[in-house]
Amino acid sequence: MTTMKTRKNVPWKHWKQQKPSVHQKTLMLKRCGKKCFLGSKKSFPICKKNTCTISKKGVYAAYIRARQYRTKGRKYQSIATRAKRMIRKL
């Protein structure tokens, strides 16, 4: 009898529930500034919604997404590098 292996959870699990919506991103940019975003303007948010606290899940999600997009341009490579540096610090 073989047993099923349980899949290990990824570090960015439940980021979907914590990430800010489009309107919340606009408010966050006004209140918190650029520290809550790794990309330009309102792209790659890393803070939890309605707060200015940086979320480890958000940084992981930004890192994974930037790695997926990096073939499209150099800016995604720099976002991935910044996110990786932040992951080590958190």
C-alpha cells in the first residue's frame, strides 16, 4: 500500500486574500509611498491591503512573478533581484 505525499505549501500562499485591489493600490501609493511597490507606479505591490506593512508573502509573490516575466524585459530582472534581497532580510 502506497501513501499519498502531501504537497508542501508555498511561502506566498494566501497572498491573494491579502493583496490590495486596484483602488487600494491608489490609496496605498498616496499614504505609504513607493516602499509598498517594487515596480513602477502601482505594479508589484508588497504591502498588505489597507496597511503600510510589508508582507513576506507579497515579496515572495513579486519575486515569483518577476521571474516569470523576466524574458520580456530587463526591468523584471531588477525587480526579481530586489525582491530576492528583501526575502533574505525579512
